[in-house]
Amino acid sequence: MKLSLSIFTLALAALSVLEGTVSEARTLKASKPLHTLDRTVLPIPEPKQVAIKEIDVRKARAPARFEVKAPQGAPNVVLVLIDDMGFGQPSTFGGGITMPTLDRLAAGGLRYNNMHVTALCSPTRAALLTGRNHHSNNTGAVQDVATAFPGNTGVRPNSVAPLAEMLRLNGYNTAAFGKWHLTPLWETSVSGPFDLWPTGSGFEKFYGFLGGETNQWSPYIFDGTARVELPHDPNYNFMTDMTDRAIAWVRAQHSLTPDKPFFVYFAPGATHAPHHVPKAWADKYKGKFDSGWDRYREETLARQIRLGVVPPGTRLAPKPAAIKDWANLGAEEKRLYARQMEVFAGYAEYADHEIGRLAQTLEAIGAMDNTVFVYIAGDNGASAEGGMTGIFNEMFFFNGMPATVAEQLPLIDKWGGPESYPHFAAGWAVAGNAPFAWTKQMAADYGGTQNGMVVHWPQGIRTKGELRTQWHHVVDIAPTVLELAGLPAPKSVNGIVQHPFEGVSLAYTLNDAKAPSRHRTQYFEIAGNRAIYQDGWLARTVHRGPWERQPRAPLEQDKWELFDTRSDFSLATDLAAGQPARLKSLQALFLKEAVKYNVLPLDDRSIERLVPSVAGRPDLMAGRTSLTLYEGMTGMMENAFIDVKNRSMTVTAELEIPEGGANGAILAQGGRFGGWSLYMKNGKPAYAYNLVGRERTTIASAQSLPAGRATIALDFAYEGGGLGKGGFATLSVNGQKVAQAPVPRTTPFIFSADEGADVGMDRDTPVTEDYQQDDNTFTGKIVKITIETKPSQSVAPPRQALKDASLKK
């Protein structure tokens, strides 16, 4: 009893001390900080602590806890970036696609009709998320074609810290959802490094995909740096999944840290190819595009003028000659192309609907009033990368293979579904960029570089539903966010002196419609297409159209044009002949800016830049002719996997076969839309080669393997003589040939944009329908697999073969 009382007495004493400590801690936390924060140096250094000399903790006073908080009242920031959408597509800017969320936010905020981007996805994203030009980010083009030259290496310098890192170090919670496409290709494997992944770029949370696109029905996605296992749900779509994750994250932040602002970068894969959408959304648009792309352009311009998003008197810029008149198309062509656009429109509205769910969440939790919600309807103009006929499987485009109307028409009812990987025809891209002439990739035209933007911030914008016409660029968003948050641009981040912002805050426009534009000069350049803007004038040269196989002229001999954008919104009238002096001055200004921002030398090479050795960028597998693989290694993308294209190879798999035999994939690369697989069916070894879903070759042993150790080998002898040629496949078991057959043609450039190589399974989509079960996991044991390759038969690809394909993205 005495012992129990003693314990009880001690417990009471301890509780008393604990209560006093907690009470004191609360008092200290609520007290004013004893230091002044210098936010120009990040991270903000902790104050020096005075040494404590008191022996007894009961007599000592704890120092104030150091904590970096955002400025009082700093707003939340939600930055939404749609992919591959034209200025003339969303209803908010006169387009024929209903986007209720964008409409609603515009009605409660501001529309910007003079917002500009870079004409490609990675460059726009780099500029948007850092406040510096894309070449200053070393992102002169997409990551897939990075080179060794400054401005194009694909590696963001440490002197260009991202906006997310600046906000995080100033007390914000940060998260990114959706598309990234800013990590160097050779750093995308599980070996890292992870510095340039989203979670190494200022975002505490990332849920999305690293590359330029992903299969929306079966995406290759990460949570942080960990691969996500997808649910077995036939109705799964990434657009809804990423929104669910964003909503959950926002709710958690608001619940747990309601006084702490958050930054959300919400970047769907929509509306980039593949155009994947539930059929009901596409069917909402049945018949609405039957009148074709020429009529669509005319009707869109009329709506734009009525809405006031383009000035009265604006004319349609002349359509590129390569785009056929709708009236001259056959009935089958019209039927196919109309359905392509129905699917795209449904895809866009579906994405807008999901963004609406995120916005409604902010309203429901009471956070919308002090949230700066920036919704940019496109990281570049609508894409013409589907070619003149559109493509049911985009891997045709990647590999320079034409697609015909005749072979695609029977697949029309599958367009947009899981069995497709589609893109619409180039005519719809030109129409979607109305009133401009050109498309994505075209840095020389506003069709590639002008996108509608809406800014919504009830607490900070005094008027509603107004239009802003000031000329701005995505490089202006980062400095805008810092200004609205009451934060200075940092001079140093993580010990590195920072390159100053190259953008101009547009905060001055929020409550002043008539304020003169402050962004006065801006260069544009992508793959030789280039332009220079200054105070309303634009000088430009169209070096090569997105569908053109060769440049129109050598870079030094390009023809330049001149436009007065103040009176010619659509760039319809070339004034070069009448104002040669002004044109010459602007050309000189372009060169000055090009030198300043590491734009030179201009690189107009095309598909050959996909080859690391040709482009001069690092390659994870450089010099390797052998790779050993083990169970559990999955999702190895082509740039982090040994290259087996256009060369001979031998795959040797050492296995243990259980009693009753084995089934499933041993090693697979790619998927339904192109790839190859070594596998077992009914206990029999087999090999399948899938050429972009168009041609399939399968060989298999006639005999099942008994239980025990076995070595299966696949020898592929490439015939050589160029890219994408055929070869001969031989399958052996324990040194004895069991099957062989010719493979007529092979994949020249890329198996898949978003499916990697998997050991012991074929994740995402299947290379072959020959697998016996939905779960194609190998049921035996894989000891190891060795791939050995011989040097490529086409180290220097024939020029003609390269001309047969054009630069993707």
C-alpha cells in the first residue's frame, strides 16, 4: 500500500511538472519572436542561442522556439496548368468546348487574353515554376531532346531555385499533382539522384508522372519517389485519381494547420495525348463538330469578338497550306475526324470538371476567399502532332510510321478508350488555336504561344468578370505569387546566389484594367522557330512547321515577318516589306536576347536528338553492352534501360520452375502499344514482338518445362542496314532450340512513352494478349536475367530515315 501511494505521489509530482512545462511552452510559442526575419536569404538562418548557465531546469527559462511562418494573411496559391490546349478551345475564351469551372472562376475573377507561353511543355513549366526563361533553366526544349549546350542541358541550375522551394522555406506547405516533365531522363530511375524530381524541387508532396505524357487509364505514376500500384478498377482514370489525392491533401492541410498557407501545383496530363476519357463525356459532343475545322474557326472568332476576348475587326490568320479544306474531305475522313474532336472535347470538359471538384473543396472548407487561383488553359497551343489523319496509337508518330484513315476508321468506337492511345488530326489543332494560324511547337506564332488565363482571388480582386489585356508571359507568375504573398525575391537559396527573376509581376493588373503593360520585351525560340516581342511589335520566322520534315531554309537564311500586335491581334498581316528598319532592329534585339539567355547555338535537329549519343547528353546505359536483372526490378523506362532497338541481342533467363509448371511474364518491355515480352504460357516458353500494335510476331515452344532449374534464352539477330529493320528470333531451352521465326520489322525509335521494362511481370498494359490471366506475374522463380547486346547497326542513322519522322513535343 505504501508502495502504491509512493508511486501515486510521484505520478502527481511528475504531472504537475509536465503541466507547468506545457503551459510555459504554450506561452513561449504565443509570444513575439525575438528576432527579425531576413527573407532574402533562404533558408532563414536560426538565431544564435545564448548559453544557459542555470543548473536547475525549474529555474531556467527556455528560449523562444524558432519557427519560420509565412507573412500574416499570406494567401493560399493554386496553380492549374492544362496541357496542349489552344486559345480558341475553352468556352471562356470563345471556344466550342464547355468548361464550366473556368467560366465560373472567370465570372468571379479576371480573364487574361494576352498571356503567353513558350510553345512546348517542359520549357513552359520550367519558366512558370521558376520565374526565369526556359533557356535560363537549361530547358530550351523538352527533356527528351536535351543536348550538351548551355540552355539545353535539361538540368536546372542551382542558381535558379523553384518557386515551390522559395514558398516552402517561407512557411508554406507545398504539393504537386499530375505532370512533371522536368527531370533529366538519366535521373528517372530508382538510382536517382532525386534532386530534380518534384520532391527535390520544393514540393513536399508529389503524386503524378515524370514524363511528357501517360496512359490515363493505366498510368505510370509516383507518390513522392515510390511507384504507385494501381487499383484493379475498370473505371479508373488518372484525372479523377489525381484530383482525389489533391483534395485529400488540401483538406488535411486545412484541418491540421489552418493558419499555414499552402501552394498547390495542379497539372493534369489532360489535354495532352493520349486523349483518354470516359465515353459518356465524349458522347456529349456527338455531332457538334460535323461541320468541320474551317467552320469551327469562323464560329470561334465570332464568339471571341462577342465575348470581347479579341478586339472587334480581328481576322482569322491564314490557315497553313498543308491543312486541307474541310469541304474537300471525303465522308469517311469527316466521320473519323469529327469523332476525334468529340473525344478531345469530352476530355477537356472532363478535366475541367475535376478541377471544379478541387475548387469546390476550397469553397467547402472556407479557404477560397484567400486563395489565389490561377488557371492557365494551356502550356502551349493545341497540338498538331497527330499528323494530317490523327493517330489511334501515338507510337506510330514517335516511330515515323504513317497512319491511314482506312486502318483507323474500324477503330472509331474505341477512340479514347483503354485500347487506344490517340491524338486528333492537325486540322483540329489549327482550329483550336483560332484566331491564330499555327500550333504547338511553333514559337514563332501566337497559335503556339498564347493561352487564356483566369485569376480568381475574392479577397484581393475588387471587381469581377473583367478582362485584362496587358501583355504577359508565364515567366511572370512566380514573381506575382511572391508579391501577393508579401515575400521578397530571395538573393540566396540553400547557399547559392540566385539568378534574378526574369519575369515581371502582374499583380499591378489585378485592380487596374487600364495599367500599361510592364512586360515589354520577350524572346521565343523552339527548335529554330523564333520570335521577338517588344512594346506591341512582333518579329518572327517560321523555320519549320510541326508536320514539315525539313526546315524551310538554313537558319541564317530564314525569312522574317513583322506584325503590329496592337492592331493585328491574330498576326494576320505581315508588315515586313513596309518597315524594313524596324524589322532589322528587332532581329538585332533577338540576337542580343539570345546571347543573354543562352539560346545560341540554335538547334533545329529533329528526331535524331532523341538519341543520347547524337544529342550529347548523359546516358545511364552509355557504353553498356550487358545488363543483369533480378526479381522486383520494374518500371525501367527506356532512358534508364539498355537499348535493344536496331541491334542484335540475347536475353538469358535463369529460372526455377515449380511443380505443375509456370506461367506469366519473365521480362517485358513496353505494352499494348508497342514492345516485346519473354514469357510462359501453359508452362511453355514464348516470345512476342509487338510493333506499335500494328504487327505482332509470336514464337513458342511446343513442350512444357518440367519442374526444376531451367535456362531460357531468346536470341534476336538484327538484319541491319538502317533503322526499324527486321530480324530473326530464336528461342532456346537449356541450350536446345525450341522455336524460331523472322520478325519482319522492328521499332526504330521508342517502344512506349510511359511503360517501362518489368522483371517477372508486365505491368500497366500487356505486350501480348497471350498471357493467360489478368495477373501476368511469373509464377516460378527468377534467379537472374542477363541481356547482352551487340553494337547498333545504325550508330549514325541514315539521314533519310530521320527525315521520315518529326520532333515530338
